[in-house]
Amino acid sequence: MSRAADRLEEGACVFLLAVMTGVAFVNVITRYVIRFSLAFTEELVVSLFVWLTLLGTAVAFREGSHLAFAFLVDRCPPAVRRLSVWLGAALGVALFGLLIYFGLGQIRSERMLGTTSEALAIPQWWYTAGIPAFGVVVIVRIIQGALRADRRARG
């Protein structure tokens, strides 16, 4: 069960990418067969791409494969490496904490104004809800990745 929880983002990424591919493929086929584009497909693909990006970010932080100054940090003493790990994690948590905060504010505004999507006319906040939800996942993975990097930095 723990292994499945550790790989949850990858499964969600595969699912989202399959849906995006299928929707885009249907759009291409209908564009050539009936000569009209299905507007809702672009809406779905763009919104799901935001979710996919956040889930990919979570995977990158968990695996320690995000951008880093490894060349400099790896040449520092263990104490400085550990400090840089936790400083980077704190900055990442702060960034995604702000993203969650402003995402929740955007959801509140979209609900209050009754904003709907252009093509499907569904509540816009349904799409926006992925930002704070997956932002929490990113924060959890930042902390996991920092704990793993801290163990390595100890030597």
C-alpha cells in the first residue's frame, strides 16, 4: 500500500495524459471529418495540463529531480548541504503555500461571481480546484524529498 501511495502522482499523470490525448485526438479527427473544431476540447486540455504540471512538480520534488545547484552544494561541507536542503524546502513550501492561498481566493471569487467556463459552461472553480489540491500534494512531496536529501547530506 505504501508503494502505491508513493506512486499515486504517476498514476494520476498517466490518467490525465491519456484523457488529454484522447480529447485532442477526437478534436483532430472531427476537424478533418466535419471541418469544425470542438471548442470544449481545448478548454479541457489546457485545464488538465495545469493539473498535470502540478503533479509532475510533485514527482520531481519527491525524486529530487527538480532544478538545483548541485554543482555548488555537493562541494560544500555536510552542514552547509543540510542547511541548503532545508532552506530550499522552506522556500518551496512558502511558494506553494502562497499558490494554495491565492488559488483558494480565486475559487472563492469564481464561486461568488458564478463564473463558468467558455465552452462547457461548467463552474470555472472545478478547474481551479486542482491548483490548491495538488499544491498540497507538492508540499508533502517537498518535505519528503527534503527528508531524503537531508539523510544523504549527513554523509
